[in-house]
Amino acid sequence: MSEQEPTGPQPWGGHPPWGQQQPWGNPEQPAAPPRWGEQPQWGNQQRPAPPPQWGVPPQPEAPRWEQPRWDQQPQWGPGNPGQPGYPQAPSGQPRYVAPPKPGIVPLRPLMLGEILDGAFQTVRRNPAAMLGAGVIAQALGSVIPALAQTGAVSGWSPSGWLEGIGPAQAVALGLGLAGVGLLLMLFSVFISVLVQGAMAVPVARSLLNRRTSFRQMWSLSRSRIGALLGLAGLLILGVAAVVALSVLGTMALVAALGRSAPGALVFLFLGLMVVLVWLAVRFLVAPAAVVVEELGPFAGLRRSWRLTRGNWWRLLGISLVVGLMVGVLSQIVLLPVKLLGNAVGFTVFSQGGDGADHTVGIAVAVASTVVTALVAAVGFAFQTSTMALVYLDLRMRKDGLDLSLMRQLETGSDPDGIPGRAPAAILGDPSVWQRPPYGPPPVR
């Protein structure tokens, strides 16, 4: 007896009743549409796609962000946010990309710690240029104390020689010594300003990781020696003018107030110190500006005045911190040297005669002078590097020097020059920027 085919209404979709197996292949009869008022029975059919919404643009799928492995570098894309290859945060926003650091400091406005570390790195990477210039600057200040100490150790005293001269000769001798001291002080100021300007060259080149020799430093700054000497002369004349005005004010106060003048003179002296410190901070970066930007003496002073505007307290704090660090570290290094020299001298003095005393005393004085000059040279190089980095930091904040340095780093232009000397870096004019080596930019 053969099975009878099921009769009666079939469910919509061609599905067999419960308990029967679905035959292979397509059903012989097409599925009947649902009746009016009945819900369709969804089976193996797909849900129809929703109708398109007019006026709403399609949303592209955001690029997925994948965390690179610890031993891999992130793959940089075309450089535009939203494009494949650009580093994306998990939320789909562009990741922060730190500014490059090709040299001693990152190419962005600097903090105090980065300035101090950059100054130390400059001295370490360019020892011949920085320490050689520091020795030149401190040599004159170390020779005179060494001669005085050697004369005192050898037992020479000018008292016996001064007993045989008259009052007029004593006055002339005093004026002559004062004149020589003034000339030596002026010469020391000229040398200090000259060396400060020249030492800005290794600092600027170290921003792009370019080492500088002693000869190359002076070769790049040779054309600015006259401007630096003129700048030093202007600074000396300015200080002399302030002191002269103070002396005239003191004489006027004494003549007008009489016995009550000492109290007013104290306030006048404090005011003089404040004015000198204020001017020193405002003209702090003038030597570096004269060399790096190829400016004249007056233009260098105006440039320093504009760069330090609004940063006076910050520059004063940096100068005080650096000066305190150099002073404390110098004393820490020099104190054992002095104690060792005194111990050696005491040991030899207790066993030898006068000749041995003088010989050992002179040897100890010379050794102490050499060590003091070297320590002072290192401190001077560190302080000068700090001031040069302060100057470059001010230009990054006000002139966008960091962007110009990034462009120069990408193109590799002027490898033997001073970074920041190009007109584009000084004036911020994009029309004179150096074009990449692959040709002019495309015309838009």
C-alpha cells in the first residue's frame, strides 16, 4: 500500500508539515503569498533590504587601528587623518605624533629640563669647539690671580718698593694700576661677548645633529666678529652711562639732603642694581642673534629686545638656576683640589727648607690655577650653551623656527651652514623657502 500524498493546505513557503523531511532541490510549486491580515512566516528566505534613504550620503567605514608589536615601528601613511596608513586611535581620531628630535632637543618650544639637557649634550658632542672657546674666555681671568698667588707664595711683597716713592708717584702708580685693571676688564668683556656669539654656532647646528669643530665654528662666525665687537662696545657704553647717571644722582642727593643722604643713597644703589639686571636680561640673547641671523650691533639689540618681551621673569629664573648650578658644582670640584694642594704643601713644608717651600708653593699654585681655569671653562661653556638654547627657544615660540628647521631637516639643505640663518627662518616668508630636491610643488 503506497503512502498517500498529504492533502490540505500547505504552509506558506513550501515547508512540509511537522515530522516530515524537506525534499532536496527547489519545491515544485512556488511559495504562495500570505493572506490579507496574516503575518508572514519567515523561513529560509532572506529579510528584504531596507529601502535607500534619499539625501543621506553613505558613511565610509573608519580605518581600523592596530597596535604595533613591541619590536615593530608604526607604519606611517600619507600623513592625512582618515586615510589608510595614518595612525588612528581606537575612537577613529588621529593619534598625537610627537615632534622629531634629530639632535639635542625636540623641535618645539622647550622646557627648562630640556634646555639644561640640551646644553650638556652640546658640550659633550662638540668638546673641541665648546671647551676651547671656554678656555679662551676664562684664560685672562685666571692668569692674573695666578700671578698674584705665585708672587705671594714666593715671598715677594711690594711694601718695600713702595716705601721709597713720594706721594705724587704713589698717586700716579695707583692711577696707572687702575687704568690697567680697567683695560683688562674691558678686554675681558670684549672677549666674553665675542666667544658667546661664536659658541651659538655649535648649539644651532646641534639642533639638527650636526657636529662642529673648533675651526668650523670660527669659520662660520668670522664675518660677525666686527658686529660682536661693536655690540660689546655698545653694552659697555650703556653700563658706563647708567653708572655716570647714578654718580651724578648721588652727588645731587648729597648736596641737597646733607646728613640724611645715606638712606636715599641705599635706595639709589638698589635702583641701579635693578636697572642693570633688567637691561642685562633684555639684551641676554643679543650675541647669538648677531651671529645666527647676521645682524648688526643695533639690530642685534633690537632683536633681543623683541624676543625677550613678555619672557623677562622666565629668563631671569633660568639665568639664576644655571648660575647657581654652575657655582655649586664648581665649588664641589675645586674644594678637594684645594684641600689636596694644602695637604701636599704642608707635608713638603714640614720636611724641606725655604727653597723647597717656594718650589712646592709655586707648583701647587700653578696646578690649582690650571684646574680652576678648566672648571671655569666648562661652566662658561654650559652657561653659554644654555643662553643660546634660550635664544633658539624664543625664536621657536615667536618666529616658528621649529617649522623651518623641520623643513630644512627634510630637504637636507645647507649641511655646512648655520640652521636658522636663512631669510625664511628669520622673516617667516614662505615664498623664499627652499624647495625640495625633487622639483617645484605641483600647481593647484
